Amino acid sequence: MGYVTSYNLEVKTGNSDLTGQFVGENENAAYALDTYGDTQGRCKWYEHEEELKAFSLKHPEALFELNGKGEESGDIWIKYIQNGKCQTCKAKIAFDEFDHTKLK
């Protein structure tokens, strides 16, 4: 079995053609993404971070943004990857405070 996620990849700074190059060179990425970085559907891609970090070392000027939406509710994140390093930002779900005036 395993855990599936939907992925999207964008080059924020640098050559936007790098998305297609990464997908073309990486079998796992090709299963998860099309050549434009859009999702191919939900899949297992456990090595996404390590594979993208390795690719980013070849293109240190590029900043990659990988978005993920996992199968569990609230599992939404963005990973920023540049020059072999990664920052992970997880979604924060917040609710408004109770406001008596909004009762209808």
C-alpha cells in the first residue's frame, strides 16, 4: 500500500525549462508530474525531497517550489529547494474566534 500525495513543481527563480528537464531525467518525477510541473495525479514519491535537492545542486541559481497535498485531511505543504537545501512549510489551519454578532 503506501501514502499518496499530489505534487506540483514550479521554478520560482531561474530557467523555467528546468521543470521539464527534471521530469525528463527523473523517472519518479515523471510519474508524479508532467513536463510543466503539474500533477499527474496522486502517487507515492517518497524520495521527492532528496531527488530535487540533488537536481538543484546542478542549478544553484534556481529556486524550486514543490507543493504537496497528501491523502490525509490537512496534509498540505510547500517545499522550497535551492542549491541542495530545503525549507518545508506546512499548512496551518485556523478558525475565527466566536463572534456573537455573526449568529444568524
